[in-house]
Amino acid sequence: MDAKRTNLYLSIIIFILSSVLVYVGIVNHWFGETRPGLMKFCEFAREGLIKQPANSFSNLGFSLAGLLIAYQLYQNKFRATNLLTQHLAYSFLFIFALLITGAGSFAMHATNAHWGGFADLFGMFLIAAFMCSYALSRLFSLSSWSFGIIFLIGVVFSSVVYLSPSLNFKGFMSGAEVCFIFMILVAILVELYLALVKKIKITRTYGYFALFSLLLAFLIWNLSLWPDSLLCKPHSLLQGHAAWHLLDALGAYFVFRFYASEELNPKV
């Protein structure tokens, strides 16, 4: 069985297993006890198993983006020569991050429980750490081992911040969210430098699409975050935070297309 077919099958298996585990975890309260009433991110906690249906099911966008990438790799859609197209461990890690983000964020919005919140941010840490380490790897021509070390440092440090009350300060953003934003900003700045200064051979349009999607998502996120926000309608199924999920998933897909369009001779 070729590597791209294996990549696709593993992605499907992870999607199914993560979905089953999240369902079993919700039913058995693995993520903690649910908290009723008006929840953060606007949507009112409904009766039943899924407390925030709009904010929960919109996370399927991440899973669909990951599965689409796996399928397109299998179909040899990406012809450029780069780390993602030639070394599928990188691609699989990016797909895995999307699938875990979809499952983790679903768990958080379905339960409004403590460990659901960690599952949500853990997926975000995976994506941000990948983007940061992948950008730095290409900037400094690092080995796959160096990429892995930077990636693990980003994920572990951010997770420790979330789980440590003394480090995970609260405010407009928590300490863990600051870690996420920092890694994303490093990735964006490095990609801008590579594209505009180093002038690497890459399709910039995908990068601009990704940046626009993420910035629009961030704007909507802020306008719909709290009950008194401009776009917050707690009892509606049309939720701004759900739009944030879908736009972020779209942005992540464009990020992959941006990476996969690069022409280089990888050193691993």
C-alpha cells in the first residue's frame, strides 16, 4: 500500500475514533460536569447531550478540511516538490492537528466542562505549533528532528501554561491563548519574510486567502464572544462563533495549499 493511500486511511480512522471517543466521553462525563445557563462564546446551553449545537457541529469544518487534504494528497493534486508533498509525515501531522481540533472543540462546546476546554485548546496548540515550527524549519533549513523538537516544545509549553493556574492568567485572553497567538504571529511573520524578502517560489494567493479568512474569523470571534456582544444571539442557531470555526477551518485549508505550492529541495 502506497504512503498516500495509507495517509488517507489513517486520517479516516482517526476521524472515526476521535468522534467515537468524544461521544463516549460526553456521555460518561470524561470532560467534567457540564455547566448550565448562558455559556461563554454566546450560545445558550440547551437541554440534552449537546449543549451548544451550532458551536459544536460547526467544528466538523476542521475535520472535513483535514479529510479533504488527505484525499487530495491521495489524488496527487499537489505537484510541487516540498516537505509536505514529498514527506507525508509532515502532511499527516497537519491533518492530525485539524482532526484533533475538530474533536476537541466539539467536546468543549458540547459540555462547557474543564477538560473539554483543554481538549479545545490542545488542538489549537497542535495547529499553531505546526505552523510555527514549519516556518522556522524552512527559514533556517532545519532537519526533521529539529522541526519535531520545536513542535513538541510549542505544544507542551502551551499545555503546561493552560494547566497551571499561576501561568494561565485570565483577562481578555488567557495565558494559553497568548501562547497560541504568539506561535501564529511568529509563523505569519516568517512566512511574510520568506515570501516577500527571500522570494521563495510559492503561490502567495493561498497565503493571502488564509490570512484574510483568519483575520475575518478573529473579528467575528470578538464581536460574538460575550452575551452583550454585537453579534451575540444566545438562543439562535446562527452563531458568530460557529462562523469563526468554519472560517478558521477554511483558513487552515488555505494554509496547507500555501505550503503545498512551494517549490524547494527539502533537506531531511
